[in-house]
Amino acid sequence: MTSRIEWVASQCRLLATIAEEFDRTQPFAGLTIGTGIHLEPKTVALLLTLRRGGARVLSTGNLNTTQPESVAYLNAHGVEAIGEPTQHDSVRNEYLDEILSVEPDLILDNGGDMFSRWLERPYERLRGGTEETTSGRIRLAPLRERLDLPILVINDSPIKQFAENRHAVGQSTVESFLRITNLATNGRRVVVFGYGGVGKGVALSFQRAHASVSVIELDPVLRMEAMWDGFMVPERDEAMAEADIVATVTAARDVVTARDLAILPDGAILMNIGHLPVEIDVTGMAADPGVASFGPTDAGISSFRMRDGRSIHLLTDGHMVNLAGPRPLGNSIESMDLGFSLQARCLEAVAKGEVGRESCVVPVPRRIDEWISRAYVELAKVRRPAS
Ligand SMILES: NC(=O)c1ccc[n+]([C@@H]2O[C@H](COP(=O)([O-])OP(=O)(O)OC[C@H]3O[C@@H](n4cnc5c(N)ncnc54)[C@H](O)[C@@H]3O)[C@@H](O)[C@H]2O)c1
């Protein structure tokens, strides 16, 4: 029997193609790559691909998403995976600093943490790197002048936008809801906060799972787009008063707060899909005087028991529901194969000096998007055994 890590690696066909090429071309020979990314089987496939390109690779995990088997596998296969799984920023920051103290030539950032920390203690040899997320782009864009390095934002590739954000996150969110709660989505009133690329997919996936979906979006144009896409766009509090399921996908802080505890109906289930566990103010809610107790109900489910007899449930403590909780699977392998192939090609472009300082916090170069798309379509052609 192969392990899940090996199953995932065997399905990352685009990364496998790139890894075979890297065996020959060695774009990272003599270079160190530092990263702090979710350590799970798909990132294992990416980090091992970078290793095959000749890099020394150092990695720590992200908050609450590190899978110990992935860490053990990486360490057994030449990647230096640092630190234990943690929910605490301060602990993770120590691990990030440990990686930065080695002065990596390239950074693969996930949320802007590493480049922000490099600005506090810059070193000469950093050539630049990549940023995976929307949240990271929002954080790094105002720092462009100070960063002054090539940093390619994977999230802003159209491929990442449609394959992962629009299609895969919605699927994995519904899959996680089903796996963690074992409840049906049919007929449920779902309220999705945020109608950006990711929110669109979450709303659509719940709708396709026979839920009745409302969208709450601050941007009036996107709100109308949600309406044109067939979603209800009620006033916020009106939607919350009837919600069975609330999903936050905004990259903003305190979208759902203690104030909502008075509005939500008994049995409502809250979950966050946004990168940081700040969209649902769990600490503020737990401290609300109306809450009699707050604690775990089942794996991945915590409950606010209200003094008036209602219970409001929270999945994966407000951390990304599709990457935390029991047996997290994350987004589909194919979507991550695409996103991580963009990562590998972008890091290669920075390593080879093919992009300069003018490319500071910018989308993936078009030629890379085109290469990935052609290669993916080619690999998807029907394969028959030779007769
Ligand atoms: N869980 C995952 O697997 C996964 C994958 C990709 C991205 N993400 C994360 O999902 C989040 C959203 O990403 P995106 O690309 O859709 O971002 P985006 O900026 O395109 O969309 C966010 C939307 O939320 C809206 N918004 C902000 N505050 C709001 C509020 N209080 N109420 C209602 N709407 C509000 C904004 O107007 C915006 O349209 C980010 O944190 C991103 O990092 C998670």
C-alpha cells in the first residue's frame, strides 16, 4: 500500500514533469529557499520538486495546519522541516526567524510573514521570491518601495483564480462541512461573507449542494454580481437572523463578532475559509456575557452554549475549515498541482534573474501561465497503453 503522501505525489503530474526537467537543469543549484507554508501532502510534492532543482529547502508550517506525517516525510527526503504544529503566532514567528537566520536566497511566502520579517532585519543576498495568497499581496503591496525585489504573486495568476479560488476552495469547503459535521447541506440557509474569487466558489458550491445561499458583500458592484449570479443579497443582520451556516471569505478582520451571538438562531454553524483566523472573533465571542460556556463538542466542532438555551457552533476554531480539523484534505490535488507548478516556475524565473525589481508584488508573468496551461491540457489527453 502506498501512503497518502505518495498517492498525492503520483497525482501531481505537472509537478512531476517539472521535477524531471529540474533534475537536468538544476535552476536552484547552490541556492537556499525558505518557506513557511501549510505542511501537508501537496506542499510535500512542491518542496521535493524544488529540492530536485538543486535547492537547499527549509520550511516551517502555517498556523494550525501542519501535518506531522508530512513533516517526517520531508525530513526523511532532504527538506529541512522545522518546528511543531502550532496555533500561536509567536511560536511560528520563532520558526520563521530560524529559517531567515540562514539567509535564504529565495523566499516562498504565504501570507506576507517572511518578507515583512525580512524588512525588519534585511540581508543582502535575498534575490526575491513568491507570495501565494491574496492576504499576503494586500500586506506586501504597500511595502513595494522598501522591498524592491522581484516578488511574484501566485494568487493573481488567472489559473490560480479559476482553478483553486473559484473551483477548488468551494468544493473543499463543502467537503469539509460534510466530513466534520456529517450534516446535509440540502435546504440549508447558507450566508457567505465576501464575493471575491474564493467567495464566488464557496457560494456556488453550496448552491450546487442544494443549499439556499445568500451573499453579503461590501462592494456594491460585486453584491449586484452575486444577485445576477442568482444569489440572494439581503441585509446583513436579516441574513444572520435566519442562517443555518455562516461562511466568512473576506480576508478582513472581525466580520462575525460577539454582536452576532444575539442575532443568530439556535444551531447556527460558523466557519471561516479566509487565510487568517481573524474573520470570526472567537475570543470576543467566548467572552460575551450571554455565553454560559464555550468548548469542544466533537472533533473540529466547538460550541457557544448561550445562557438563553441556544447553541451556536464553530468549525475548526475559526481556522481555515478546509485545511484544519479532523483529517483535513485541503483543496483538490489537481488545483494545487497547478498552483504549485506556478510556484516552481516563478521561483525558477526569480532564481535565473528573468524578472527584475520592477516585478515587485506583481502577478505571474503571462508566459508562465501559458506554459502551465499548455502542459496541463497536454497531460490531460487520454492515455492508452501502447498496443
Ligand atoms: N482556504 C483556502 O484554501 C483558501 C484558498 C485561497 C484563498 N484563501 C483566502 O480567502 C480569502 C478571500 O480571498 P479572495 O481572493 O476571494 O479575496 P478578495 O479580496 O478577492 O475578496 C474578498 C471580498 O470580501 C469582501 N469583504 C471584505 N470585508 C467584508 C465584510 N466585512 N463583509 C462582506 N464582505 C466583505 C471584499 O469587498 C471582497 O470583495 C483570503 O484570505 C485568501 O487568502 C483561502
